[in-house]
Amino acid sequence: MLTLPSLAAAAAGPASLLAWVLLLALCVPVAASFAALGARYPDGGGVATYVHRAIGPRAAAVVGWWFYGAVPLGVVSAAWIGGTYVAGAAGWGDGGAAAVGAVVLAGSLASNAVGLRMSGRVQLLLGGLLAAVLLCAVLAAAPRVSAANFTPFLPHGWASVGSAASVLFFAFAGWEAASHLSGEFADPARDLPRVTRRTLAVITVLYLGLAVATIGALGPAAARTGTPLTALLAQSVGTAARPVAAAAALFLTFGAVNSYLAGASRLGAALGRDGAAPRWLAKGGGPGEVPRRSLAVLGVVAVLLAVPAAAGAADLDLLMRATATCLAAVTLAGLAAALVLLERRTPLWYGALASAVLTAGVLAFSGWLLLIPVVLAAASTAFLTLRRTGRGGR
């Protein structure tokens, strides 16, 4: 949310608002489906568990590889966003942004390697900080929203709305994450739907408010800035907004990178434990242990992505679209499992079906980036086939 409004505006102009509305509508049945699955099958495996029940272990392994593969892309994107805000405030340019991003990534890897974890209260504080920053930006920009900035409404054609939706999916994926925590709720059947409803209400207000404010207050400049929150706040408080937005972005991106690496490193260890990935990844995956091998794999892949990106081989838009493509594939797999596991021909089942169709449509706009989940699926299948062949030869 620190950069997506500008990326969407660059893709579709004012018509990017249609992509926001479409994805918010998509969220309702998606969130309800995952909440229902979490309530019925409370388990830490989340989507992979549902896919295993509905389709089988090979499909579950593919889903695990998709999410594990998305994390290096996502953490590089997040670190880059933090670096962009800090560099923009300090006037350091692209080199400074890359350096700050490298520090964020290295710090997160180091903290996870030594076993430092953010508590639930710290993560709640960071989430609250993000909501407060977004709300302040929207309120600060509201008096400067102009109807003239919404014309021409569709400057790049209808296909641009799909292009905007494909990058915005980054902000709308994540409902499956609650299903991983379903086993931690005292009463999942009561608590998950309640939390889901409240979350939907919060993101609807914040996302739509930010999207409208970005287009309405910044106009064509919305597509040219890499730090839309700074630009919105600066209209009200001037240059003082730069260090404030930079500090908030730095904390928020570090928290996001740290959390994703922590969760994904354990996912890698679990894949190794279950035989869906090399067994040596499983070391350190037990309670109270640190899965350093899995973390090292994530770190190496992230560095291999970050170095060419910093050299200009990829931009933030491409990295976020690649991450969103993998996350959309995970969401689609979860919805496919929901269609098998949920009671058929109910309003929830039809909602899941409609969401699956829309998610597949968003995936179609990913273009050649669809090769990423295809390659990861092929790698997962090949690994399982070779492992089974090796067992048969012994």
C-alpha cells in the first residue's frame, strides 16, 4: 500500500479505481471461503492442508512451492519500497534506495538467523501504524481532490484495468494467511468469520479512500511518483512529510520482510519434513528451533533477485507483479479446494466459484509472468517424481 496506488495509476490512470472496486468485491467471497475452511479444518497448514484434502499431496506440494517461491520476490519488493521512501526523503537517488533496501533485507535475515521474532503485539503495532498513516494521508488529501483529475477516465483502454488488477492483487492476497492461524483461535467457527468481516470493513475504507485520494489529489503525477503517501502528506504539511513518511515506511517494510521470512523459512522446513522438498531443509523446523537452512535458501534467492534489480534489470512494478502472480495462483488453488470441500450449491459455494473465475481472469493479465508458477509447479512435480523413483530403486 506504500506504492501500489501509483503503480495502478501508471497502468490504468483514473480507471484503476475500477480495479480496486473489482478486487474488493472479489475479496468478500474469497475471505468468506477461507474463513469457512479455517473454521471447519483448523490447521497450521492452511491452504496446503485444504488442497491436500481436496486434490491430493502433489497439488499441496505445488501450492507450498508457489508460496515459498513468492517470498523472495515479495521481500525484495518490500525492502525496495522502504529504500525508495528513505532515499526520497534524504535525496540519495536510486543508489541510496538500493543501499537502504539492502540494509532492510540483511537486517531481517540476520534477525531471523539468530532467532529474534517479533511478538504479536509488535506486529499489531506495525499494522496499526500502517492504517494510521494511510488514514492520515487520505484525510490530508481529501480537500484537494479535484473532479478534473478523473478525466480522461480511461486513457489506456479497458485492458489497462486488468493490468492494474494484476499488480494490485499483491494487496488483496493474504486471506489464506488467516487460515494458517485457524488452529490458534479458541473458537475458530465463531472468531474467524467475525475477524474477517471487520477486516473487510477496514480495508474497504482504507483502500478505496487511498485510491480516490491518490488519483483525485495528485492527478497525472500519481503515475510518476514512487512515494505516493509522501506526495499526499506533503500537500498538507509540506516537506516535513518526507522524514515522517520515510520513518514509517522503513519500520513497516522491515516488519513485513521480517515476518514473511520468518513464516516462509518455517514453510520450507515443513516442506522438507513432509518430503515435498529436500529433506535437509527440515533441520531447525521444530518448536523453538530456527530453520536456518530454509532461511539461507530464501536469502540466497533474494540476493540473486536484488542484485540485477538494483542494476536496472527489473523495476519495482515487475517484481510486485511477479509476486502477485504467485499469490494469485495460491489463492486460486485455495478456491479450487473450497469448491470441493464446502457444501455445494450454497451461496458461499457459488461465491467461491465466481471468485475462482475472477482470480483466473486476473492471472491471465499476468502474461509471461505466468511462467513463474508454471516453472515452480514443474519443479515441484519433478522433485516428487524423482524422489519416488529413487525410493523405488532402493
